[in-house]
Amino acid sequence: MPRTDKLKHKVATLGGELAECLRALEQATGLQSVLGDAIETFLDPVFLHDRDGRIVYANRPYLELAGLPSEQVLGHYYWEILPAGNGPTAGCQQALVEPGVHEEEIRESDGRILRMRSFALYREARDPGSVHSLHMLENITERKRHEESLQRANEELQRFTNIASHDLKAPLRAVHGLSSWIEEEVSGKLSDAGRERMRLLRQRVQLMDDLIDAMLDYSRAGTEVAEIEAVDSAELMREVIETHGVPETFTITVAPDLPRLKTDRLHLRQAFANLLGNAIEHHQRPDGHVWVSARDLGECYEFSVTDDGPGIPPEYQERIFEMFQHGPNQKPGTGVGLAVVRRVVERVGGRITLESAPGRGSTFRFTWPKTIRAEHQP
């Protein structure tokens, strides 16, 4: 469960106590008797402020965060106790009238800047000076620092991959061209064995070119900026079939009840395309059959891609999701397609599983959220 949801859950579970607290405070009853031990046991900083923003209660973690005793906190504006790190207090004052989750910077007494997430429980006050809002704070400084560091590392890796692929592809194109010229110049002198060696040479060059493209696909999988849009997954699957070059002897059956959802079209298409390609490329017959279906699991859909191919022995079933790994038949391919699928699916918060047995075909199932959350977007 994301940390934001945990904050909301904490407040929700104490909804009755907090409502009693606010009502009691409006009636000028004792604060501690209303709060009891509930908020005092919270590990996260919690404070209550009145309609003007003056603090009327702060628990121990909040006082420790501020580095002040309660007498220097109560009655003061809360943006004075923990001022905004970027100067103006507009962000703090905005939270006075807008309930929900807010993120902002605050400045500690020693000058350090902290990134904080605040969950505000707002309540319209009847009289001036009565309690207006309850805030729970979460220190997300380290998490933000880690996320920013990871983002920089991903960007550097992407730049390196693009440069490396360009530098590797250039000599490959040269080798391919030179081999063709050599074969043309000495075509009358080459034996059958020589022509076969030249064919194998170009085949190996093409394989290397495909591997470089596969590495690029994997490094980019799930990292492109997602455009969230309405997607008919049945229509999307038909597009994949049309552009994939499915053999005429192959049969693809798409269930009529595949869902419509508002999601990341690019990466859902990437998952479908790689699973369909895997089913076709590793089938032992030219007249294979693939079924695509889905079912509603509440917060997500579970898509299934089933084939009647040779199946995969248990000892290979985890390995095939890794880079450059193949199943037991060792058919031509880069061995990256399923690694890309898992990377894409996990980036949106889903998971992929495999059910298979030798001679009984394979079923790949992956979950896909109905709503792409912000933390699951690149």
C-alpha cells in the first residue's frame, strides 16, 4: 500500500475520534480528554489549527520536528513554526481551504530543507477561532532524494544506451555491406560452402543488429512518457495482429468482451505484441492457435494469452523472463521479448505469471490496473 494511502487509512480509522475531537474543541472542552492516547501514539507528526492557522494542538513527533517546546508552538501560525522552504507561505495557506494531500518544502530550525507530504482533514468551523483542520505529516525527503537520483541514473543510462547502440550499429552495417560486395566480386569463384559461409556471416550480423535493438527496447520499456487515453483493448489487440505479420495458417481468437479502459496505450500494446510474437515464434507447428481473453479482478484486469504450442518445462519458466534467455527449443530470437513484457507490466504495478507444461501449451497472464497511478508513470 502506498504511503499516501496509509496516511489516509490512519485518518479514516480514527474518523469517529477525530470528529468527536473537533466537536468537543468547538464546545471548549478539554483537548487531552478528547484526544486521549490515540494521536499521541502516532509516529508521524500531527497538529490541529484553527480557522486562521494558529496551532491549538501538536503531538510529540511534531514538537520534535519543530525542535520547540509546546508553549512556543501553541497559539502560533503553523507556517511560522515550520516555514516554507521556498520562502512564501502560499502553499501552507492554500492547505487552509483545500483539504486532501499536499506536498511542500519546509525549513527546520537548523536551516535544513525537508520535503513533506501533508494529509489535511478539513472541517468548516461555525465560530471564528474554532478548530478548522487536522494535519498529518510524512517526511518524504529521503524518498524524493532517492527518486530524483534514480531518475538521473535512468536518464544517464538511456543516453549511454543510445550512444552505444549507434556506435555498435555503424560497424555492423559496414560488415554487412562489405560481405555483399565481396560475394558479388568473387561470385563465380565461390564454392557452395563459401556462399553458405557468407550467408551465415550476414545472418550473424543481422542477429547482432537485432540484439542491439532488443537491448534498446528493454532499456526503454516502461520509461517513455505515458499518454493516458481511452483504449479499447480488443481493437488494440486486432491492431497488433494486423501489424505483427501473423502467418495465414495461424489462428488468433480474441474474446469479444475484452475491456475498454483509460490507460497507457503504448505500453499495453507493447505487452500484447511481445506475448503474441512469443507464441508464434516458438510454436512447433505453422497452424497454431492463440487465444486472448480478460477478466475483471476489481481494481485491475487480468489479460491472458494462451497458445497450443509445445509448452515450457518447469525449470525454464522463471528463466525465460530474464534477458537473453530462451526456452528448451532454442528457436531463433533475441530472448528479450518476455523480459520486456515483465518490465512493462511491473512498471504499471501489475504482475505476470505463466502456466505451462510440456505438450500442453502455455498461458501467460498479466494484471493491468484500471487506473494508472502517478507513482506508476515514468
